[in-house]
Amino acid sequence: MSGYVKDDGDGPAVGAAGRAAGTAVGGTAAPVSVLLVDDQPLLRMGYRLILEGEASISVVGEACDGAQAVAQVAALRPDVVLMDVRMPVLDGIEATRKITADGACTRVIILTTFDLDEYAFAGLRAGASAFLLKDVAPAELVRAIQLVASGDAVVAPRVTQRLIENFVRSRAPRNGQESRDPLLAELTRRETEVLEAIAEGLSNSEIAHKFFLSEATVKTHVRRVLTKLHLRDRVQVVVYAYETGLVVPSNPDY
């Protein structure tokens, strides 16, 4: 499995500032603007060749390290950044943290070599919206960018749990006491249930079926959860649920 993104249909309708208008001249959808960040020129070239063949995607710039990436995001405001993690000057994790902390609508996809790489988890904690393996198939790369730009992306459930449980478990307090975020008290009972369902990896349709709700109602609950907890997307919900102890790691042999 080389890509870990799926469509859950609950995110905002547009990406960054470049897509805020929703349509381009003539009424057609504006292409997703992408910044390529990798210290290897050949990899950047490969991604560019793949993406430039897509009418729905526009490569607006490149960067060879994290510092350049942060500067390019500030200047170009791309919808999506394809971010390598191991780079000189400033690594991809810290660059992601700076980009997401800036308040920009730009979303970051972390590129890693191994699906259980600690850097992938660190990237999600830093605010990335998804991660992909570097050998991702071209069609999966394109689809991932489109989904992440629309806000509808989430790391695949089983991979999410496996990745997050792996690293949250290693950092869990030995006395079993978890730190509960006061913000959780602001959620209604239903919103808490939806939060837990998202953390389990359930899609909107699955959540609707579980609680006998319409998908439109589920989307409303999801947006309220994101707003109240100050989270960017569903991936951040999953990380948050585990790190606050709302969901606990399962069997260590998972």
C-alpha cells in the first residue's frame, strides 16, 4: 500500500487563498496549486512531470530545504505542499510546524520512505494533513493532492491507528494518568461521540449509520468538533484523540 489518503467529504469546499474564489475564468474549477519540497532535484523533477500532466493541478514552485519552503509558502500561498522530511537547513517537520502555525490554509502532505516512520507521525503532530510513501503511484499522488486540497483527506484508518498507537504508546505516562484537555468539556455528548468515531477511522456514512443520523448532520458535527478543538482536519482529530487519552492504544501487538 503506497498511499494513505481517503475521501470523507467533510472538509471545507476550498483550499488556500488561490482557491478561495472557487472557480477560474470561464466557470471551471481553479487548479490546485502545489509547492514541491525536496532536497533531491531528480525527485522534484519526477513529481513535476507527473503533476504537470494534470489539468486540475498547477505546480507553482519548488524548494530544496525547509527554510525555502516556509518562505515560498508565505510568498505563493499554495493549496498543498509536498514535503520531504529529511532536508538540510530546516527539516520538513519543523517547516510543517511553521507553515501550519502561520494560520495559512495551505495543507501539507509528508513524504516518507516507510509507513511506520517516526517522521510520519511527527509530521502529523506538526500539522500535516496526510502522509504518502515516496514510491506512491502517480494516480494516487494526484488523487491525494486533490483530496487534501479540498479538506476531505484522512490517513487510512488502520494505518492511522497503527502509526499513532505505535508512537503514542511509547510516550504514554507510566502511571496511567492522562492529561485531559479542558476544551473537551466544550463538546456536546454527540460531538464527543463523533470525535471518538473519527478516531476509530469511521467515515461520515459509517458514523451516520452508527448513530442513525443523516450525513449532512454528521458533517455539521465534524465541523463543530474541528472548530471547538482548534483542529485543522480529521487527521488532527485522530492524533488529538490519542494524545489526550480520549482513545487509548489497543493491544501492543496490533
